[in-house]
Amino acid sequence: MAHIGIGLLGCGTVGTGVVRLLQQNKQKHENFTGRPLRVEKILVSNMDKERAEIIDRTILTTDPDEVLKNPDIDIVVEVMGGTGLAKEYVLRALNEKKNIVTANKDLMAMAGEELFSSAAKNDVDLMFEASVAGGIPIISPLKNALASNKINKVMGIINGTTNFILTKMYKDGSDFSEVLALAQEKGYAETDPTADIEGLDAARKIAILASIAFNTRVTLDDVYVEGITKISSRDIEYAKELNCTIKLVGLAQETNGQVEARVHPVLLPLYHPLAKVDDVYNAVYVEGDAVGDVMFQGLGAGEMPTASAVVGDILQVGKNIVKNVSPRDNCSCYQKKEIIGIEDTFDKYFIRMTVADRPGVLAQIAGLFGDNDVSIDSVIQKKYCEGKADLVLITEKVQDRNLKKAIEQIKGLEPVYALENLIRVEKES
């Protein structure tokens, strides 16, 4: 019986997991596709590196052509990461009529349009379920099971590192720097954690999800990004007082044909479905006009969760090959919708500032907010130390540009010592 040949670009954590899972459920996979699956070649950068026992060292190579031009390979699996060589090799593989499965969010967020165009030209599949939220199925549901819906909003906790940090801060009252060090110690955060804590990792993922959900191209440059480095234990304590928690959220929504995409911390009321998604878990919450609200939750990274999504794509492509089914229309972006900037978005806000502890200060601040069409919903004021007070304001829903204008004026007031933080609030708190 003919087999389905697989070539891997990369053999790190995810690549090893793919090989492990292909072996672990070998018979089930053959029953699903109708043919055995066999890893023919694995491209690595270092032949001498110590590897798991399941890796057959005789099929390792440092020559990309042994994967890209190999006539025995039907599916090329890109798990090397990055956008340099990975993009070059994927494009070359597509031009060799190889089907592609990738786990690379950077590649899909930054070069998706070019890759989809090449896949269509060469009449092959390009699958990328593992590029967002690891083992959580979300791309296929958006493209297929939820395709009958008009999606209004996609909102998710899509970075495990930041979710771990914020969870520990909430539960233990720890400071950001202390928990970041713990995350690095546990291997949840990289030595250079910038992509995670500044929101860039989540931004790439929400760009991908927004493009699929709203059928229009959303690139990384279209996503407004704030990280979590300014979140303090004092912010967490006030969030608790308001019956909220703080999460780093990726949000994309469509309003009147306009699409917005952003990543930033959010005060979530404890009744919100995302509020209880803790530690390194991820979740994606979707609002559709027919289905209503649905949520997908699970491990968003790691060897086997990510391998689960990669191998799931391999099986779908394998079945297409066996049944001689034409590749699906890979790209969902058949419309061109306006992407609106952050200054035109509307939100409620949590604002914490340090002010002089004396009469009349709140009236001055409220006056400037009023001058800029910003309404205040609630106020908390507590003595911070001798002569100073914490002032926490929750606004009504306000346009970002108006709030920022008011904030700049308020920062110039003599009794305002510091604007400590400004965090968006999801719905009612």
C-alpha cells in the first residue's frame, strides 16, 4: 500500500512532538486517512545535537533540498519558526507542489497573503491550525463550523506566559518583576521575554484570527498593542475591589463594516467566561449572530498540545491526497474592510493616579473630563501616604481620542503627581 510521505523543517520541541504523536497513534491515523503516514526526512541545523530516542537519526539532514525536492514527500511540515529561512523554504516547497502544514504564527501573520497566493497557484493545501492557541482548535471552527455566522467579536487569552504572570499576581499579590523571574525559572518565559510581555506574540495571533473571522486582511501593523509591564500589584488590588481580574486580551471586532484589532490588558468582571482562565491556559471567546457565544479553551503551547494541532492538519491533508480531493480555498480574505485605528475605538476605562490629598482635586479632574466628553461612572479615593491619595476612576464608554486628550490635560494639573495606569474595562464591572 502506498504511504503518505512527510518531511519536517525543524526538530525542536514541536517537531519532536509531531514525530512522537505520529508514532503514538499510528494505526488510528492510517485508519483516518486510508494510508500509512511516514516521516521521510527531517531538516535540522545541527546533526550532533542530542535528541529524543524516537527520532531516527538516519533520516536527519542539513540539506533543505532533501526535504523540499524529495519526490517521496507529499506534505512539508514547517516547525522551525521565524520568518527568514522558514518563509524561503515554505515558498520553495509550495513551488515544488508540496502541501504545507505550519505552526508558525509569525510567518502567517506577516506573509500569509503571499503564501496563500502561492498555494493557490500551485494547487496545494496550506494548513496552519497550530499557529494560534496551540492545541486549541479555533482556526478550523472559524473557517468551517462557524462559517454560517456573521462573527461580531473574537476575544482571547492567547499568550500563556502573560496569563501565568497575571494569574500569580492576582492570587499571590506578587509584583510583576518577581513573577516574571518565576516564569523564566519554570520555562514559561524566554530569557528575552519581550515578545510575550509586550503583547507582540498575542498581536500576531489576533491578526490571524481577525483575518479569518471578518474575511479581510489584517496584518500585524494593523494591531494596536500594549503589554503588561505597567500592571502593578496595586492595580490588581483595585481590580479585586471592583470584582474584576486583569488579563492580557487579544480583541478583534467588526462594527458597521469596520474592523478593529488590538491587544492590551483588560479589567474583566469575574462573571466573564475569560476571567477564570488561569495559569498557562489559553481561551478564545467568539460571538456569532446565529450561534451566540462560544468559547474554546485549553493548553495554548507545549510539545504535545501543539503537535495535536499540527498532526490534525497533516491528517486532513492526507485524506485530501488519498481521496484525490482538490485543495481547499486556503485564504479567507475575500473582502476589503476598513481597519480603524485605536483613537476611534470606544471603551470604558480604569484610571489610577496619585494626587494631592486635599479638597477640590476631584472636582478639577472631573471638570477636565467633562470638557472632553468623558463621563465618570464611579470613583475610589484612598489615602496613600501623608499628603497623597490614590484616585481610581471608572469611566463610561468613551472614544479613545477624547480620553487621551483629557488625560494629557489632567497630567498637567498641579495636584496630580502621577498617572499610574490606564486599563480598558470589558462591559460592566
